[in-house]
Amino acid sequence: VNTVAGVAIDAVSGGVSVLQQSEVVPVPRSFNISPDGNHIVAAGQQSGNLVAFQIDEQGMLTETDRISSGGSPWWVVFRP
């Protein structure tokens, strides 16, 4: 499916639980989390779009932007 998931990791047990699944773009080839941990960007290889989400303090995702890359994106990199 064309989604990314926000998860929580229990500090004691190491168990993982899904907080949320957010629809991204068709064929999400890759994604990356910003160095500050506040945003995630996913690249849709089939759609030619990038979608950005803000990550809140609880790990929940809110879509903030969706743009055309003008091609077939398959890599997301953040520069300092």
C-alpha cells in the first residue's frame, strides 16, 4: 500500500505499536526524516510527486505539502 506509518517504541520492552498510517503517493520509492526529526518527505516514483508531513511530539503525521517533482523521484535527501 502507498502509506507511511508513525510508530511508538516502548522504552522498557522494545515493543513497537502503530500510531497512524498516512497515505502518501503511488509507489513510495523512498522517504527520509529531517535531521531535526520534525518532518518526513516521501517520493512517489509512479506519481512523480513528493509529499511532506510534519511529525508532532506524539509521532503523529500531518500532511503539509504535496508537489510535483517533474520526473520519477526515487530518493529523498536532506542537506544541512
